[in-house]
Amino acid sequence: MAHRSRKEMIAETRAKLVAAARRAFGTVGYAEASMDDFTASAGLTRGALYHHFGDKKGLLQAVIAEIDAEMFARLKVVSTRADTLWRGFVDECTAYIEMALEPEIQRIVLRDGPAVLGDPSQWPSQSECIRSMTENLQKLRDEGTIVAIDAEAAARVISGASLHAAQWIANSDDPEATSKKAVKAFNVLLDGLLK
Amino acid sequence: MAHRSRKEMIAETRAKLVAAARRAFGTVGYAEASMDDFTASAGLTRGALYHHFGDKKGLLQAVIAEIDAEMFARLKVVSTRADTLWRGFVDECTAYIEMALEPEIQRIVLRDGPAVLGDPSQWPSQSECIRSMTENLQKLRDEGTIVAIDAEAAARVISGASLHAAQWIANSDDPEATSKKAVKAFNVLLDGLLK
DNA sequence: GATAATATCATACGAGGCGTATGTCAATAA
DNA sequence: TTATTGACATACGCCTCGTATGATATTATC
């Protein structure tokens, strides 16, 4: 059946554009990605892009929203399957670092995203991950496991440390060894939270 | 005296280009800065730019190197005038955060720089600040003030936390209140380092 | 079931930015 | 004084982006 309902066709077009852009942004980067090229690779033209996303930045937002939703889902799985809150939180941080090691995330979410869309702490999407972390920290506070600090502040500072550690690891000569050192240092800092 | 030695003329040209680019990059951003425009604002053309810096990226590198040298000098002053090593280190971290609050540094060094030149941990310049922090941590380790961890790893993780905290503060609705919360959370993490 | 209306997407056009190739002029060297 | 080198400007073509316009198919209306 070549023809499905109109809504499905539209959703498919949007999905194809997002997928093509994601591939292009993730490899050559946002600035180097030609709209003519990657829309053509999806069997479309820039006309479709401008119709659905307004401009190149709009498409980047859509790509980031998609990636971020995936990240959020992955974090959720990790944090909920641990047997203690603290353990779940630490696992979540580790998963955060591991995700930030992926080239696509580094390029699109951590480098081009901030440059094009401004500071990530203002994005509606990035807040998802931060909020997840914030909630866990709040519970740990209520539980009495960690010291009394502002949960969101801690979440932001910790995520910053994670992301930075990840980028250092990913771009080092010996990622294996660097990872060990970074995780150790990171855990030492986290211990500062414990009572 | 309109004409000075040739070397001085060249140095002046380079300085004018760097200054003009720094202004443009710091306000409208790297991507939006037109080479024709900001070279003209320095009384020059793109010809001079290509001759001295190769291309637009080369000029960005020069601008970042200049800013980074300034940051390094400021950090050095802060860390050396404290009466204890630990105090100097904490002050240095605070100064780091305060510098990262400045719009020019945020835009050029923290956002556009990484997007255009790749991960900062690979830059020769950024390493200056990290190395300063690493050295201090190493001394603190030798002194027995902090636990035994890899000094560079700790420096990188901490700087990541600082930068992230700074960006959160700078872009928040109430920077004053946010700053208090962030600094408190940050200090809690630092306490994790102490024996 | 025919027509009108609307939305989706393609095509065509103009503007601006980048990089290179070339030219000019001044300063140093011989 | 002349030759040479290097600093910088000018001119050109290519590519990319955004908009305005146009074609086509689907849904709505009667």
C-alpha cells in the first residue's frame, strides 16, 4: 500500500528529515552540513524542511529533542533498577558519562547545540535529564543520605563534571586509562555529598 | 611619526584584527560575524586576515589564545596570594567560576570555541588553566591535605563543574540567588577531596 | 460525487559570505 | 639605485541560505 493517511505521510516526512539531519549533524557537524545535501539524501528538498521546521536551527532543535528523549529514557532505566537510591544515583551518573562518550552526542548535544541554540540549561529538553537527576537528589536528601543542599544546584554541578569528564575521556589518547582515572576522581567528589 | 618599523606595523595589524574579531565574536558570535564587516571596522580587508591567520578559524584560535592568556594570568594572581594551598585552590575555583560568568568568555571560549575548534581539552591554550589547577592539586596531595587521586583528572572534573555552574548562573533569571546555591553545592563537592 | 479549500512539498530567484587568485605598493637588501 | 620580498587590497566564482512562488494531492463542503 503506497498511500497511507495524510497524517502518517507527514509524520514520515518529518521523521525522514530528522533522521537525515541527525546523520549529517552527527558526522560533519552542523555548520558543514548542507541542507540541500541531507534533504536530498532523504529524497526531499529544502522546501519540506522550511515548511516543517522553519529553518536550520528549528531542525537542530528537533534533532536534539529526539536525542535527549532517548538519553532520558536510558537514564530512567538505569536509575530505577538499582536497589538503593544512592546506588541508583551513582549508576545514573556513570550512565551519563558513558552516553557523553558517544560521538553523536558529543558533537550535536555538547558542542554544536550550545553554539547554535545557546546555553543548554535553558533548553526545554536538556531539563529532562537534569530534572531526573534533581528528583533523585531530592529523595536522597529527604532520606537523609546526603547533606542538605539545593538539589537542582547539585544536579547541575554534577552533570557538568560528568560531561566534562566524558569529553576528556573521549578525546584522550588512551580512553581506557583516562576513564579509570576520571571515574575515580568523579566518585571522590560525589562522596562529598554523603553525610 | 606616521611610519614606524615594519615589524611594529605588522604587530599592530595583527592586534587590530584580533581585537576587531574578538569584539565581533563576543557579541554576535562566530557564525554571524562577517569577515568583511569586522575587518572593515579595523580599517582593513579580508586580504590582511587571510595573509596573517590563514582563515576564519585561525583568527578564532588567536582570539582564544589571547583570552586564555588573560584568564591564566588572573588565576595565577588569585592562587598565589592566598595564605594556604587549600585556600588558594578554592579561591582559584571561585575565580574560575566568576570568569565564566563573563559573556565574552561564555560565548567565545565556552560555546563557539568548542563547536569550531573541537574539544577544549585538546587546545594548547586551555591546558594552561588546567595545568595551573593540576599543579595546585598535586601540591595539596603531596602535602596530605586531600585524598590520593590523579591530580589532572580531578582538575578536569572540577573545572567542568565550575564551568557548568557558571553557565547556569549566568543564564538564570536570578543570578544572585542562583550563584549562592551553586557555590554552596560546588563547595560541598570540593569537600569530598579533603581527607 | 463534483468542486472548493487547504496543506504539503518542489522550484526558482536573489543576496551574502567564504576562499583563492591576482595585482599593487612600500620597505628592506644588494 | 635597483631588485626582491612581503603586506595588504581587489576581483572573481562557488556555495549556502532564506523567501517567494508554483504545482499537486488530500480533505472538506455541498
